[in-house]
Amino acid sequence: MNVTSKGRYALRVMVDLAQHPEDGFVSLKTVAERQGISMKYLEMIVGHLKKAELVESTRGKEGGYRLCRDAASYSVGEILHCIEDNLAPVSCIRDGSITCDHAELCLTIPMWKELDEITNKYLESITLADLLSGDKWKGT
Amino acid sequence: MNVTSKGRYALRVMVDLAQHPEDGFVSLKTVAERQGISMKYLEMIVGHLKKAELVESTRGKEGGYRLCRDAASYSVGEILHCIEDNLAPVSCIRDGSITCDHAELCLTIPMWKELDEITNKYLESITLADLLSGDKWKGT
DNA sequence: TAATATACTATAGATTCAGTAGGAATTAAA
DNA sequence: TTTAATTCCTACTGAATCTATAGTATATTA
């Protein structure tokens, strides 16, 4: 897996929105300033989050974005999956399936597959609410 | 972590050498043909393995490469680390250290750090001998 | 109607990836 | 001693991906 800036920013946008649940629709300009990220770049990223129905939006003045659900209901994996092309550790695997021709002969594939499963399991186990509280990593 | 073709090929070379322990020094030409990988590309990869003292070589006719140690003593992590620039899931982390400016403020860093530790632990736990036998993944 | 947003498409520079090219140095066998 | 086979070393290159930026159209509210 290689999580690019798109994925990292997507996560930070979601965290930012989760941190301000009382503000209703929050404009990208606000998020971009708070997070120190280019607003134009965020537009593209949030477009994917919207398409996957992780956020909802209104246009025009006083418009912006907000979460659709409770923070605890979003997993990190869910967020990353809608913005990253491939989360597997190697290009031989995509969305849990093996995309390699000589996979039967390759002695390394089962190891990559298990690694992919371990990382996905971890990312599914962490929620947006976990990131907000930080409790899982207290004292580390 | 993004394991590139360099890392995947390095692993396959090591597996190939481990599969032919009785052949003494094996030429890259032989490995390249067996594995279906460009020999010129392998030269560069094996250069790193040699520098890290994972393999030893002799030059000239009848020359080639062979493992320095028993297959069970090499971890997958060890092999990948000497060929891949960064094995962390995000560029904010490198070799277990955080390289990001606003890490104290960033709510996602502890999660990335833990993910990095989980994947490294897994890769350290798998040996070349495990890949050869395939026993760890029997019946999956 | 003016101001403020989102929504959409195209483009571009920088970096990394994946591999190639060419030749120098070394060694064993003929 | 010559020849063939091999490692070793450096430089280069085309393609892909990453990381945005630019410009414009559309929608909404005050």
C-alpha cells in the first residue's frame, strides 16, 4: 500500500468535518485554511468523498460540506478506498484479488495476500471517532 | 508501503537462490531465465543485495551468486529494506521515525505509525524458508 | 444582482518507476 | 594464452504517477 497525499488529505478533511459537527455545512475554504491544504486540490478530493456518499454538500453562498453519518460509523479503510487507486502492498493484488499471470507459480503471492488482509483489517478497525479521541494511542 | 517491482524481484531472486542450494554460484542469466525477469535489471537489484551482504558472488566464467546464510535466517523485511527506499505506508514516516512538521497536531499520525509497526512486524516474522515451504498458507 | 460556493475538465511540472545501454574488470576453461 | 562468460559500474530514457493549478460553468443566498 502506498497512501498518497490524496488519501492523507481525504482523511484530514473527514477529521476536520468531524471536529466541527455543530457548524452545519462547512466551506472548503474554511477546511483548507484550517488544515493548510490547497483549496483547489481539496475540491478534487472532496468530489470523490461526495460521489461515494461519505459527505453531503450544498452549493452557493453559505454552502459547504458535512458528514452524512456519525463519526464512529466511518472506518479509515472506507475513506481511503474511495480515494486511493489501490491499497494493496503490491500491484499484483487489487481489491483483494490477484491480478498476476503466474500467481500459481509465485511463492511470494500468499505472503503478499496475507499482508494485504492484515492491513485492510487494521484500517477497517479504526474509525474517524478513534482518530478524534486518540485514546487508542494514549501513552505511546 | 508500496513494494515496487524492485522489491518483488529481489524477493524472487532470493527465493530462486534458496531453491537451488546445491548449485553453488548461480549466474544471473540462469536466475533471469528461470524467473522471466530482465537480466540487466536484476544486475542492479542484486548489487544492493550484495552490498547488504545478503548474497555473495564470484566474477568471471562459472561465477554467479549464492546465499550467505541458511534460508530460515533471512526475513522478508530484511530483504525488502535493503532494496526499497521507504516501506512505511505514508511518506510522513521513514524507518520508524516521523518526518512530518506538524506531527504533534496531526490526529492521523499515531494511526499511520501503528500500521507501519504492524506491517514491519509481519514482514520480519516471515522467512525465506517460509516462502519456500508455503506451509504458512496451506489451505487458504 | 452580487457574492460566495460547489462542480467539472483540462493541463503541467516534478518525481519516481522500470528498464536499457555500454563497457570495464575478473575469472575459469579451452 | 586466448576466449568466453560473468560480475560490476555508471549513465540514460521513456512512461507513468503524483501533486497540484487554472479556468469556467452552475447553483444558492442575501
